[in-house]
Amino acid sequence: MAAAMPLALLVLLLLGRRGWCLAEPPRDSLREELVITPLPSGDVAATFQFRTRWDSELQREGGLSVLLKADRLFHTSYHSQAVHIRPVCRNARCTSISWELRQTLSVVFDAFITGQGKKDWSLFRMFSRTLTEPCPLASESRVYVDITNYNQDNETLEVNPPPTTTYQDVILGTRKIYAIYDLLDTAMINNSRNLNIQLKWKRPPENEAPPVPFLHAQRYVSGYGLQKGELSTLLYNTHPYRAFPVLLLDTVPWYLRLYVHTLTITSKGKENKPSYIHYQPAQDRLQPHLLEMLIQLPANSVTKVSIQFERALLKWTEYTPDPNHGFYVSPSVLSALVPSVVAAKPVDWEESPLFNSLFPVSDGSNYFVRLYTEPLLVNLPTPDFSMPYNVICLTCTVVAVCYGSFYNLLTRTFHIEEPRTGGLAKRLANLIRRARGVPPL
Amino acid sequence: MAAPLALVLVVAVTVRAALFRSSLAEFISERVEVVSPLSSWKRVVEGLSLLDLGVSPYSGAVFHETPLIIYLFHFLIDYAELVFMITDALTAIALYFAIQDFNKVVFKKQKLLLELDQYAPDVAELIRTPMEMRYIPLKVALLQCFPQCYFSCLSDIPVSVPPYLVCPRTPLSPPAAVHTCENEEQGLLDLFLGVCHDVCGKPSGNRLPLLLPSQLLGFHPRSLWLYCWVSPDFKLSCAVKEGLSVPDLTPNIGLFWYFFAEMFEHFSLFFVCVFQINVFFYTIPLAIKLKEHPIFFMFIQIAIIAIFKSYPTVGDVALYMAFFPVWNHLYRFLRNIFVLTCIIIVCSLLFPVLWHLWIYAGSANSNFFYAITLTFNVGQILLISDYFYAFLRREYYLTHGLYLTAKDGTEAMLVLK
């Protein structure tokens, strides 16, 4: 990953003295995994996860990172990156800790672009590379393919090469089945020197929409004009009978001045008061607004959280190079314990796949989810950037007009004006007139 | 005179009540010409709701009022409209009586000077008679009620709440209990104190206008202790910083916002100081020149503050314009009154148009609004200096005679030299 180098520096700073103690890196220090989920519409979602326990070094050669080609990855419909860093105990008594770094990249490939119209896909078509060898430092290097709905019969799809093992678990509240390809398994790669996982649809999949998750959210800005607007977040709870609370965290830049007395939360048309609000107002040019609320979402409902704001005029040096593009507002973060349909047994952190263990929960009746809404683009009123000198001159002229008028009136007094007797031109004219014999002026 | 005044008040209250109930209320209360970041009612409501949330209203950059406003409106929030209407009515009444007393003082002084033969013989036309001065207080009350009610009563606290906690007839009431107010409208308070002093014959009427500039900062120097006692979060530095350093660049009808939006960072402190000094430094020369005429001095000072303060609004403009009937007799000496009236009216009409074009239609840019701001301020400056010129000229005529002749017998021209 291109971000690996600066990330390495970042993690190095967190290191402390423990990092370089061990001479030999322990074997379970790096795990990498790729989860491929075909979506009913034909698109393919691929999620890479790399987990490093700190004591080892961070370079990776081979393994799954060969698939990370920027030109293919950024031709996707959606991509998201995450970095999680946390301390973990090295032993049961937690006498020493090491640092865990988890890097995640999720992309959604558009079937039409990659598959040339057909819904079949393969690793080569998506990434233009195939897997040749596992990462030498990795203790685990696996590819999981989601074959949930099409398990037993080979009539709907065929996965090539056929998987040797499958994995079943309750992920995010629903039961899922994955085909596992273990790169460290020598039998896997030896045959053809590379692993190109392919999926062919025997029967066209019904274009049903993917099952709606229990919690999803949307955010948008409404209003017109450059003076004010309204920020609205819609929270959908699609569970048929369970209500659950959601923690909503909003960080809004200072130049969108929020008015917290206009904050309204409505569910099903009625007002919904949050159980907890923490609001930290912004300081101009110092800190952004911080709004955190715990909202109870009733079952099967849409909750709308809206707040009005005013757009500030900034100094001309504070605008981005393209000020009419707008300013970005970071996404809101929603954290919730969502009740799951299927009870899951508590997950064992070490044994389970990485994609299952990011937010471990102790009881199986709900799972933790953290959602990010869309980032928003907001326009601010702009001054004219070509005018600084003109503005200074004109404003100072107006001030000088005032100063001049008042100076005149304060320091001078009225006098009767005496008619002017002399004047060079008049005298000259009189001279000429005398010479001509005409009466003087 | 009670009946016409009562009629004026009734009509004013009715119009305000009608405006509050109509859909115009919300529209006007958000206009930038009418509200400023320091005097917006929306921000007061925001401060109160921050207080309800348990957050100090001064921890953000939205709320810039004094602590006594918070306490006052904490209890009166549901009756806010009523409070504004009552205080506006009180303003009108107070102004009415103040100007009535002022007229009596003027007339008395004029009589004294006439007897002392200080006036030139042929200035009979310039002497003011009680007859012509009879309706002036009413006109002042009228002018105070109406332009303001269209604009300020809906949205900001300025001329309303403040000085009405002092009764203008009690001389020298301790200012501390009084200064719950908004920035410059304390000028009105001092006007009253000044009038009290005049009425009560104290010679110190000149000192009070000197205190006017301190009102710019939003509080009277003596009431600081009260604010700090009332609310520990109210830091002097916050209040002074907001008023003086102009961090909030929201467009308004003044000159500051665009200037500091386009300022080179390097010079920003220098120009802030220059602009703020500009408000204050006319005080002493004016005090010296106008030491015999404290009320006119106060009028000029209020006008200068209204033009050069950090966040002016039409409420401030309407405040000094309410005093024009008092100087009606200067009309014959005004030189450019027609042009200036046209400028001010046209600019007032163009403000909302160009704001709409910039912010909503997107077809104009900020320069258009800024140009109208410049023109409006030039118009105001020239208007005030015109009145000053007329005043000085009348004084000259009073002492030197109205029909002046030059040495050779022709009609004389007066110039400032």
C-alpha cells in the first residue's frame, strides 16, 4: 500500500522502547486476509485486511499486497481505508504490551466495467495480477470468498479452483459461508504457480437487492443560498421489533456556525429527545463544533436529526485554491450495538478471521457496528480575490473623506471673503486696456 | 401634548405587534443589514440554550452579549416581543420628554443671550420661537418609533432593552445597574444622562459625551465589576476582543467586513488599530469645538459611532436620524441635502437587492454589495458633516448678523479659512 511508508513512520512514533527488544520476530505477527463478496447486482466487494503485531518490521513483499495496484483500485465505485492502532497484551497477565496495527482497504468493483458486461469475475480481471506466493513474514495469508446463498448446488455458480475448506459463522448478525483459499497451504499454489480465483455464474442471479442492514444512515445539506443551510442526518432502523440506541458524533468545521437551539430530532413524526447530549461549540479559527448524542431509534423507523447553520465569510487567505469547489464536512460517525437475527457464540479473537474480530462483542445477541455517513460539500460565500488593493484604497478613501470634512470644520472658522483685488491676469488685462484707451476691468 | 404622544405610541405598538405576527418577522430578523453578530436575537436564544445544555455561552464564538442579558432573558424569554415593544415605547417617551426639556433649555438660553445683547441685530429670522418648537418632541418620538420598528425591533436588542432601566429624570443614577446593554445604544443612555445634567443645571454636561466611546465596547467602565461578579465566564478579554478585533467577517452595512476579509495578514493588526482609533479620536476635538452645545456634540458623536463601529446596523443609523427634527432650523444652511437624501434612500433600496444577487442568485459578487456599503457610508458622512457645517454657520450668523456685506457693499460670501 502506498500508505505503508508514512504509516510505518506514524507507528514508529508510538513505539516506545519495547519495539526493538526482540531479535527474532514471532511467527504470528502478521496476518493478511482478503474477503470477496459478490453482490446480487453483479458488483464485487473486496476487503483487504492486514494485521501486524508491532514487534516485527512492517515491510511486506509478496502475499496479498501484490494485488494492490492503484490504477485498478481507484477505478472502483467505492473505496474506503481504515487504520486501527491499539495496544494489546502479550500474555494473560498483561505484564507487557505490544502495539497492533490493522490496515483495511474496502473497494467495490463495478461489474460492468471490469467484467465487460458479464457478471463473471476473476482476480486477474479485477486486479490485473494473480497471487503467486504468500508473504514470507505472514503467519496467515488467506482469501475468503462469500458463497452464502449459493452453497450446496453447483447450479448457480462455480468457483474455480474449487475450495478445499469452507468457513461458517455469524457475521454482522447473519449466517454466512465462505470458501477459504489458504496461500500458506503448499498444495494450493504448487500446481499452477499462481492462484487466480474465478467465479462463473451458471444461471443469471436474480437481481434482488441485497438485504437491508438494520442500521444505515444518510446525511445531506438542505437550504438555498450562501447565507445559511440545514444539516440533516437520516437514521434508519429497519429491525421489525427491536429499538436500540445509537451514538452519533458530528464534527463540523467552525465556519459553519451551528445553532444548537435549532437541533430537532424526530422519529415517526414525533419529537425524540436524546438521552445524552454533549456539545462543544466552536472557537473561530481554533476548534470545530463537536456534537455527540445518544439517540434511541424506535423499531422500524426513520429518525431525522437536523440542525441549522450559518455560513461564515472567511479571510481571503483562508480559502482553498479552488474556493468555488466548496469545503468538505467530515462524515458523522454512528456507533451502535445492533441486535442480530441469529445468536452467535462469542468470538475467539485469535482463531477467528480478521474481518470478524475488529469489534469483538462478548454476548452473541448483538454486534457492534461503526458507520460513517457521506462527507458533504458545502459552498461558502467568497470575496473577490482580485481586489485586495482596491478594497484597501477605497475604504481608506472613505475614511479620509470623513477625516477631511471633520478636520475642515473643526480647525477652520468662517470668514467673510474679501473680493480679490489683484490677480496677475487681471493686471495684465488692465495694462493692455490702458494702452488701448478702454476703461479698466 | 399627551394625546398625540399616546396616539403615536399606540400606532407604533400596533405596527410592531402586526410585524411580529406576520411572516416578515423571520425574514427581517435574518437580514444582515438589520442584525450584526454582536446584536442578533438568534444568538441570544442560542446562548440561552447553551446555558440549558450546561455549556458556558462564552466558550463558543457565537454569543457576545453581556451576562445580565442572559439573566434578564432567562426569565423573560417567552415575553421577548413584549419586552421589545415596551422598551421601544419607553424609548419614545423618554426621548419625547428629553427633547421637550432640551427645547426649554434652548429657549431659556436664547432669551438670556438676547437680553445680554450677544446676538447681532438683524438675526430675528434665526431666533427660534416656542411655536415652531412645539411639535419637535413629537416628531422625534415618531421618527424614533417608525424606522426602527420596521427593522430592529424584530431582531436585535439594541435600542430597545438598554437604557430604559434608568429613568431619565433622576440625575446621576448609578450606571452600574443600568448597563445591561448592547453596544452603542448606551449612547442613548448617556444622552439622557447628558440631558439630565443640562436640565438640572449641572455644568458637567460635557463630560458625559466623552464616555460615549467606551460604550462601543459594550459596557460602561464602572459596570465591569458587576459583569465579572455576575458571571465568572465573562472575561473582559473576550468582550473587548470581539468588539475591537473584528474576528467575525459577516457582511453588514459598515466598512470593516470586506476590508478585513481582503486584508494582507501582515497588516491586519495595524489596520484594526487605525480603524478603531478612528471612532474615538474625534471626541476630544469635537468636545473642544462644541463645548457650548453638548447635545449637538452628542448627536455628532452618536453618528460617528454609528458609521465607524465594528458591526453597524440600520438600528444605529435610525437612532441618530431620529434627532433630525431637533435641528430642523438648520435646514436653510444645509448645502447638499437633496443629493445626500437621494443617496441614502437609493442605497437603502439597493442593499437587499444586491445581497440577494450575491448570496441567492449568484449572479453578482461581493463587490456589488461592498460598493453600496461604501456609497451609503459616504452619504452618511457627508450628511453629518453637512449638519455640522450648517450648525457652525448658523452660530456665525447669530453673532455676526445675517445679512453680511463685504467691504465694497456687495453681498458677502462666507468661507472656511
